[in-house]
Amino acid sequence: MRVLIAGASGLIGTPLVTALREAGHNVRRLVRREARAAGEYSWDPPAGRIDEHALDGVDTVINLCGYPVGMRWSAARKQMISDSRVEPTEVLAEAVAERGVPSLINASGINFYGDTGETVVDESCPRGQGFLAGLCENWEGATATASRAGARVVLLRTGIVLGPGGLLKPLKPLFRIGLGGRLGGGKQYMPWISLRDEVAAILFLVEHETLSGPVNLCVPDPVTNAEFTRTLARALHRPAPWWVPADALRIVLGEAADELALVSIRAVPQVLEKAGFAFADTDIDRALTAAL
């Protein structure tokens, strides 16, 4: 199968390229510079431009583009976060529609559901409240052109990915020097997935062509922030005695605190489980130890 990937050099894209090639697929990469290597094709999403040969014979397009959200949000930052997701998706969806590509697998986020508290949510549940929930709705909506043209569209509602980068990158040095601690009440659920399961799930979705629509990429049993904090401290052989009050987080992160650090999303991967996908990492202890 010929697969074209946008965002191939990121935390998820890099190992995904390797996994696809090891599975026997032909992988092409979209790059935002002049193409310099075999299998590279240049594109410019803000200009709506993509190499005319990039989609020749392609069976599946995978879009993983998106600027990081883990920071204090200003109006300009929000716009940048949104543009980095919606614009590339619109360009790729139009290209998929025009060229008759059978499948588009597009990134999205588990924050689609907003704060769910103790309530379990699956792919059938509606959009929640907040900036990130609205962003995910717009992000997913940008694939509509491809859907109307008859392409199979898969929406990857990804949780917290535990790998060598991502969330663990800023947390690890803090925990190593004994500054780790639970956030707010610590009862908020954190939908997580290991990097290898994230990659394996996307490969599974590439190859299972009957699956479409939203897919939650997270383990079946999410942990609370308090559980996550204790486990990370244990994996790093450090205490985590501290507690960061919600108000302090709001001072540092502004409105992002409620949607990133204090939000509770008790999501489950109903679509993947029903389709027979087998998670390799469901134990938070082992997953964190491997990620570190």
C-alpha cells in the first residue's frame, strides 16, 4: 500500500514511518521545504500548495500536523494552534477528493469530549465544552471535502502519548529533582496510550479498511492524575510529595490550566476494542518505565 504522511518527523510520525515500512508499505513524506530525498514531496499548507505528484497512486493519506498546545494561551497562540491543524487538513482533504484517494486518516484529540468528570465516554458521545473541544470539532470538520468525495475518513482522537517526548519531556526533570506532585485534586482522569500502541493502532487502521469515523486512541482503563503522579515518581525512584493547587495552575497557565492540567476525560477505545485491536501496554507502571 502507498501511504503519504504529513507530520512524519514528529513524536508519532517518526516511528510510524518505520513501522509502515517494516510492514511492507511504501511510505512518502510531505515536507515544508524543498524535497531533497527520495519519497519526499514539498507542500505549503497556508498557500494551499502541494506537489502535483505527491498523491500519485497513493492509497492512504495520514495527517499528523499540529502545533503543540501545552502552554499559556493568548489569542494569537490560539489562532496558531488552530491554523496549524485546520489549514493542513483542508489542503489534504481537497487533494484526497480531487485525486480520488481511498482513505484519509487524520489526527484529532481526546479533548473533543471536554471535561467528562467521572462519566465514561466513547466515540458515540457528543462534543464537550471549551477551546480544545471546539478546536477538535473544527479540525475533524476540515476533512468533510474528502468524506463527500467518498473517501474513508478516520479521525484519531489521541490521548496523552507516553514516549520519549511529549508530556514526559517537561515532567521528567521536575520529578528527578523531587518537585513532582499531583495537580489540583488529582482525581481527574488522564486518557493515555503508549507510543508503540499509538503507532500500532494507526497501522491497524491503515490496514483495516472497513473502519472509519472517530477512533479513541487511549487505553481501556485510564488512570487519575494522582495515580499517574505516584507511578511516575516510582519509575524515577523519587518522592512526589507536592500538591499544585488549581488556582496556582490557573495563574501560570491561564484558561489552559482547566483544559490541559485539571480536565478529566474518562475515555475508552470502544471502536478499537470491538475491531479486535490488542493493546501491548495497559499497565501504567510498565508503560512509564518503558517510556523513560
